[in-house]
Amino acid sequence: MIGVFVGSLLGAMAFGMPIAFALLISSVALMYFLGIFDSQIIAQNLITGADNFPLMAIPFFMLAGELMNAGGLSRRIVEMAMTMVGHIRGGLGYVAIIASVLFASLSGSAVADTAALGAILIPMMVKSGYEVNRSSGLIAAGGIIAPIIPPSIGFIIFGVASGVSITKLFMAGIVPGLLLAVGLTVTWAIVARKDKVKVQPRKSFKEIFISIRQGIWALFLPAIIIGGLKFGLFTPTEAAVVAAVYALFVGLVIYRELKVKDLFRVFVHAGKMTSVVMFLVAAALVSSWLITVANLPNEVIGLLEPFMEHPLLLLIAINLLVILIGTAMDMTPTILILTPVLMPIVEHAGIDPVYFGVLFILNNAIGLLTPPVGTVLNVMCGISKISMEDIMKGIWPFLLVEVIVLILLIVFPSLVMVPLEWFTA
């Protein structure tokens, strides 16, 4: 069964078929193998897979991201970071890291954050004399903070597929996301200390105050989302609606950069991105249903039985598997295919599902930076107009430190669980 499913999936992908259609092909192949083929089952699971209240958070967070870009919130975040650290040697790199964290707390999409930040900062960094490969690598590495810090689209998809509390996943991701930012900061300080680049002029206190005053509206949004979730004011799905409405209000009324005539274009673009993700989710949930019907989780549990008494070794084995798969498959289908397989194993071994979810999503986020499929990597290559080989030369120190953060979280679970207890108290 595993051979039929994996073989048909990889075979369809090898022919260049989009992943969503490849998942449907592999589902059909598995249904024929099990002798239960029925086209109505596929159609029914496609519809019911997408007809899920928590998944409504995805289009609203994507819309919020589009509204923030069009309404000037994203640009003001970069300008605010620039006034604070732009004058330091390597300052634009620190600006990229700070902006990555702030962007991550607003949209939850690694690809969207990388594209927005890269379009703003790469021309500035190149003009100031920064090495383009390294600069692109830093921004790409910073982009994957988005699936870890709330509101994370990855956590939403994992929560839907696993039944784990999305709110708890959001709260558990805060410290690991900040650890990624700290790791990138230290690494940038090391690799960029000898670069001879143009330093931005130091801003006056008046300029800093003006920048913070203009950017404060953007900073209110993550505070509203995290505070609302912590105190139970709204669910993650409702938080997404709040984010979209807030971004619309600030763009139209406060900054006045977003015009009514622009709304149609913004909504259409957000709708197109949502349709791609949701069709992928629906196709993957068909596969997830068949994986459960075929009893594949129990088959995998049998294979991993020797590791069940040693949770640390089990986590290492699972994460090595996810890293390998992440080089060939995008984040969303990986989450939706592997979650129903791995969750019974994790629960059987007594591993906390929220803790596992953080490790799993972080590992999948790292997969966005690994060739040849790495989506964030390909987006950054397009923005910087460099080859995959060139960006890999610049990204490896940052990719290495993010893997080190993953290892630390595996070895020291308290880095996730202790903050989680505080945030959910």
C-alpha cells in the first residue's frame, strides 16, 4: 500500500503534474489497489475537506497580508526598523530580521512575507554594497519565521489535520520563532562583520519618534491577535477576520494609502492565492482519508516499534524523515499527508501533540529553504534575479543555525512547553 501511494505520487510529480493533482492521482491509485474506487468518494472528500470552519482563517490572513502591503503597513514596519538599527554596521541585515519577525506576526505566510520584504530590501542592500547572495539568503531564512510565530497558516493546517488546539499551537510557537530570530541575528553579526558596506546615517530622536508613531498602528495588530487568543476573546478563525478588518481600516482611514478603487484588485489577488492553497488542502485531505482507511498509520507504527520506548530517538527519526521529504515536497501537502500517519505514533509514544506540532511545522518550514522544491528559495531567486546555486552559497550559514534551533527544541522540550504553560495560564 505504501509503495502504491508513494510511487504514484512521485511518478505524477516526476511528469510535472501540479502537487494537488498528483495527490488526487495517488488517491485514485490507492483506491483501485484497495478495491474501493468510487468517484463520488473523491468529490465528497474534496468538498468536505475544504468545508471546515478553522480553515476559514487561511483566506482571511492572506487577505490581511494583501491589505497590509497595499495599505502601507508593511513599508512602515521596514522604515521603523531602519530608523532604529539602520546606522549599525550590517544594519540592513538587522532590519531584515526585525522586519521578518514583525511581518510574521501579521500574515503567517512565509512566501508572502519573503516576497514583500525582499522586494523592499534587496534593492537597498545591493545599492549599499551588501553581497546579494548573502542578503537574499538572510531574507529567505527570515521568511520561514512566519510559519512559527502566530498567526501561522502552517499551524492552522496542522491543527485541522490533527485535531490539536490551534490556539495552543499559536502560543507554543512564539518562543521558537524568537529563537530563530536570535540565531539569525548572531549569525549575521558573524558573517557580515568584515563587509565594507555603506552605513545608513543615524536618525535623530525626532525621526525615530515619528517613525514609531507612524508604524505603531502596524504593531497593534500582533498585540491584538495574541492578546485576544490568550484571553479567549476570539478563536484563531475570528482572529483572522479581526486582522483583515483592522488592516482594511488602517489602510483606508489612518494611512490613507489604500484607495477604494484598489480593493477589487487586492481581493482578487488574495482570492487567487487562497484558491491555490485551499485546492491543495482539499486534495491532500482526500489522501489523508484514504491513508486512514488503508490503516497505514498502524503499518508505520509497526516499522517504528523499536523507537517507541525512546521518545528522543523517535523524534530524531521522524525529523530526519520530514527533512528528507521536505526537499521534494512543499509544506502544505507534507503536513496534510504525514499528519494522519505520524500523530498516532506520537500519541502512542506519549509525546505531547502541541510540542510535536511545533517541531513538525518548524521542520517543514526549513524544507521551504531546501532545493530543489523549496518555495521560499525559488521566490527569493526570482526577486533577486540570481540562480539557485548562488543563493545556496549565501543561505547556508542561516540554514545551519535554523537546523541547530530545531535540534535544541528536540533535546530541550522545555523551550516549548514552559512558555506554553505561561501563555495559556
